[in-house]
Amino acid sequence: MLALRKHTPRPARLLLAIILIYAFSWIKAWPRHYDDDELPGTQQPQQDTSLGPHQVDSNQLVVSIITTANNVYTKLPPLILNTAEEHHGSLLLFSDLQTEVGDWPVFDVIWRYGSEFIKATKELGRYRTQVAYARKSIPLQRLNKADAEEEKKELATLDKYKILQAMAAAWEFRPDRSWYVFADDETWINRPGLLKWLSQHDPSTKHFFGNPPPSTEAPGPDPVAASGTSFILSRQVMGDLFVARQDTIQTWQQKIERHKSALHLVSSLLRTELQMDLATTWPAISAFDPSTAPFSPTLWCEPVLLMHHIPADLRTPLSKLERDWGATHTQLRFSDLWTRFMTPENLTYTRNDWDNLSADPANARWNILFQGGEGAPPLSGEESPDACKLACYGERYCMQWAYSSSLVSNWNGNPETRCHLSSSVRFGGFRWAPGEGEVAWRSGWRVDRFLGWAVGEKCGG
């Protein structure tokens, strides 16, 4: 070191000292913990998708679809047609009105409570009127509320009263099977992948898989909570509820009214009776479809088991993908959804009247916080769509941007803005704003940057 000082000019020694100090500071400041989206997909914690010791035959997975009378003839036919014949024997259809779809019986499970309870329960007013309309051949559509949110609330109320009886009926019609899935009529189930995933779990022990319902105390929307409609129960849980206990329905039917949703009710039942909580299974069970999935390191190598809110036009291609992947004995992942559904799309140009969901509530965790703290605009991105695009290109983790004609919430620490940046890639959809006061959208993607990352990511089998 002394020889180096003698033979090194003073300016060079000064420069070397500065470099060493900077290097020390840089290494010291290197983050010890990463956010999931900063890690390569192959380094992130993932759900195990290997075949486990508890192999599940297809007839050991009972799938109960819960629908409503108004949806029977629109939602169930495509669902039945896209269900492989080998799974027909383990598919059950439950509703709030007894009917048939072809040769398939659709069971009214609210009827199972008995007339006295139905007459005395205020929340079952819609059900009583519905049955009366059906007997008089009055179109059930006349019961629909003009306000979509009000109609949604009424149907959610009926769901509360269907779920416990649907669970009891599933055990009665298909007793002592390994696993029981309860889902709505817009859910797509990847049965080959689910059978493989469930093989890691012993059905003779208590299991309750799904995702938590939204919490009223939460400060903002949660993408996990947004997927809380379907759940999976093991044989042990079902047996404990309907064999070891003969009075589960009678005990809990008086408690239904105090619960906000069907899943809240089931969660409360299992916590009280069996001292067990729901095991969060996100994103394998999610409310995404291929057009809304936030493709990112967080999801890239995760398995896809159940997806809610699937549009009718996506059910057929998803079911075909399910059959193709089932034949390969490999697990279907979000990266495979990208290859099948996103690769054919041209994302290299700005789309007018298009919302890529950068400001969607379920995108809150991927919506990029502005530089300079809360309230600071992202590199003047508020000025115009072009400025927003430039802001995205100046942000290290930005993979897409969207510009709204008026201020819109980002559902996180950001205030309402016009420019919305996201570290995930979402396709979204057409959003036309024909009326005065409605929000118009423009969207763009940095797909070249995303593909540069994705090409190096190799997920396991």
C-alpha cells in the first residue's frame, strides 16, 4: 500500500479514494430484502406444483356449481359443454329454483330448509316471489332490479342461504369423496392441474383452501380478497360437518342473516365448529382471467387452478387449454396463459379507447408510486398521454401506462391522477366514453422490455 502511495499521483489517489468510498456506500445500501416484483420469477417463493403422495382420481374431486335461476340457461350450458365427459359424474349443479338443463338436474337447495323457515326469513323474500312467479309462468327477469348493484346484493343474499345446503347436498349425493369444490357459474376450473396440486395434501386431514373475502377494515382493495368466491374442502372437513355432526344446518340456519356473504358464513362456521381458518391459495385461485391477469414476476411461475369471472367467450379456449395441458402432465402456469392469449396480441402501439387496468383496484400493488413522495407527478406525466408514455419509459419498473381524461384513483398511496404507471402487464379491454363526464382512456405497453425479461424465465415442471 505504501509503494502504491509513492508511485501514484495525488489526483489519482484522490480519485481512487472517492471510488472506494462510493463502492462501500453502494454495497451498504444494497437492499437486504426485495419486493416480489423486483425478483426474477424463478427466485420468488412459489407454490409447490409437484405430484404429491396423495394421488387423486378424477371421480374423487366433486365440483359443485352454484348458480341462480336467471342464469341457469345462459351460464350453465357452456359450462357443461366445456366439461370433459370423464368429469360429468362428479359435477353437481345447485340453484334457487328446481329445473333442468338437458339431461342435467339443477337442484333447488333453499327448498331444503323447509317451508316454515322460508316463510319466516325476511331475507328470503326474493326466493318466495321467485317460486311464485315460476308456478304462474311469469318470466323471472321481471324480478331483476333496475339498479345493477341492488340486483347484485339480492343475489349475494340468496347465495348465503344456498351455500350450507349445497355443501350438505354435495355430501349426500357424492359421499366420502376426497375433495369438494364449491364455485359459482362464472368459475373456470383447471381440473388436471387441481388434481395434481391436491395430491400434495392429505384429504383425511382438515383442509379449507380459497381466498379471504374483502375486509371492511382494509384501507384499500386487495387482489387476494377480490377472488373470494370459491373454496375447496377436504373429506375430513365435510365428514366432520355432516356425519360427526347431524345438526350443522339446524344450528347455523338462524345465524345466516348476520353474515355478509356466503364465504363469510362458511369461514365463520369452520372457525367455530372445527377451529380452522381458510388457507389462502392466491394466485392459484384468483379473480383474474387472461385479459385481466397482472403478468409480472409475482405470478409468472405460479399455477393456475381456478379463475373467477370468466367471460363466456373465454370458457371454450380455456377448456381447450386445460385438456391440452392435462395431456402433458405438466402444471399450467400464468406464463402459459401469456403464451396462449397474449402472444398473438399486438401491444406495440398506443390504443385509444382502451383501458389496460393500470388504475384498476386489483392492480393497486403494481401501480407505481410517484417519485418525490405522495402527490408528486411522475415526470410531468399528467400533462398528456404522450407525457405519460415518456414517464413510463423513464421509470425502471414500468411495463405499461394508461392515461385517463379525468382524475382517477390509483387505490394506493398515490392521489387521484390522470397518468397511471404499472409494473405488471395487463391486456384490459375496450372502453368507449360516449357521454359527457365519462372517462376516456388511452393505453400503451413496454412489451419489448417485458419480453426481454420473460425470455430468460424458466419455470419448473
